[in-house]
Amino acid sequence: MREDDGAGRSVREDGGAARSAGEDGGAGRSAGEDGGAVERGEGDVMDDGRIAAVTHPATRFAVDVGEAFEDFRGRYEEAVPAYPAEEFEKLVERGAPWREVLALTERRAPHGFMIYWRYDAQPMMRLAGDRFRCVEYLMGNHTIAQRMFRRDPAIMLYAPLRTAVSEGPDGVTRFSFDQPSTRFGGFGDPEITSVGVELDRKLAALLRHLSVPVPQPLS
């Protein structure tokens, strides 16, 4: 994991505030209350077929974690450990079989996720006089991503998942993230969408472990 020195909305009573990126009329449908993944939006082909534009909705959750910024940040980083780059690089160097990658990942990701990158925005932003706090992360699991990658390598646009722990003007600490299935559903491949739904469930399990509200569409 690389660390550099370098924000959310209130949750509903059911545990998560969400906003669909397609509210302005974007094609497709957002995840329903039953947690169903989005359908791929309408695709436009431009510039003699060399550019494809796909509009699809995505749902962002900002969960009030009910505790101090540093306290939640510490618990989150403990539950989702740093990606052990050197260990995986050794597997790559000797061309290890994939089963060894699976085994190492299972040992190093107790809740199914690892942190591949982390950035603390406060040191840089406070130079402009901002007092708010936010640490953003790339959190994921490459062995899960691989099952989508084999269908379309462009899924790496959304894998690992992007998350953030922030404290805004109201002093409330929030954990923010996009619902995975609403991102991966945009590829229009049922197998990719299915893995996205699996990631929804894993994210819900992580939130339960952290004792914070779980948005109903993830369950």
C-alpha cells in the first residue's frame, strides 16, 4: 500500500443515504429496494465507431458511523489490512500457480478486502485553510476482480473499490462508497453483474463487523 501526505450526506433512518447518478434522466435503472443490480444504460457510438459512450446509474452511500473520525478510521484500517505487495510480488516473480494467490489472499484479507492505496487529504487541504478531514482508499480483492477481468478487463476502472472516511462541516464522521453492483452493472454482462452483487454482500458483512448501519440495498 502506498500512503501520501496530501468529502458526504446524512444517512436515512434505515442506515444509508443514497443518490442515483442517473437522476437527471440517464438511461438504465438503479438498484431496487431488493438490492437488484442496475441494467446497462443505453450506449452511443461516436466518431465512426471508435468511441463508445455508456450512461448508467450509480448509487453512492454516505453512512454516519456514530463515532469519532480517528476511532473509526483505526477500526476500518484494522479490519481491512494493507495489501502486502512484497508477498504478492514474490508470487509474480516465480510465476506461482493461481491457487497460491487465492490462498495468500484468503490469509491476508480476513473480511474479503485489502487496502491497496490510501491518501490523507487533510495535510494538503489545510494549506488552503480547510479544516475538514478525509482519507480516501482503494479497497478490494484482486481474486474477486479476476472473475470479472476475464470477461472484460475494463472493469479495473472500478476495481478496487473507492471508499472514503470523512468529517465535514457538521462534525459527523461518514464512510462513503459507491454500491459495487451499480458500477459493475454498467458493463451489461450478467456474469460481471453477479460478481458486483457478491461484492455488495461482502461490503454489507464488513459494515456489520464494524457495527455501523448497513444500507438495505446491499443486503
